Amino acid sequence: MYNSNGEKISELKPVSLFGELGMLASAKREATAVSEADDTYVETITPEYLEPIFLSCPVKIELILKQLSYRLRVLNIDVINTCKEITETYNKK
């Protein structure tokens, strides 16, 4: 994935998701995915498309929810670790 400056910011693995948080929040797209292999399949899911997916393909919804859950857990860990670092730095003074 590349940011708006054309810098590579991430490399996705098979069966990866990207942009789901922005889609759910109706945020502006901030990255572009570029396929580096000919056999890449990309499926675009819009907010309007979510309800039919919920009804017809719960496996895809489960995948999205697991990805969101994972990202939130990682974010929580990062926030806690940052708070600990700030506290330790402040307490040293």
C-alpha cells in the first residue's frame, strides 16, 4: 500500500483487509493498494454493500470483525505502552 506521497507504507498478506475502518467511519481514503502479482483478486466493499453481505455471506463479515478486533487490540496495547513510557519518563525527573 502506498500513501498519497507515493511512499510504500505496508505490504499486505493473502486474505488481507484494508480500509475497513475508514469505510465504517466514512473517512477519506488515505492509501492506495497496488497489486504486485498477476493473480491478485481485490474485492471492494462499500457501506451500502455491507447489509447484503451480512445476510448472504457471514464468513466475510466475520473476517472483517476479526480484523477490526485485532487492530483495536493492537492499538490498545500501543496506547498503554506509550502511557507507561510517558509516566516512567515523567517520574524520572
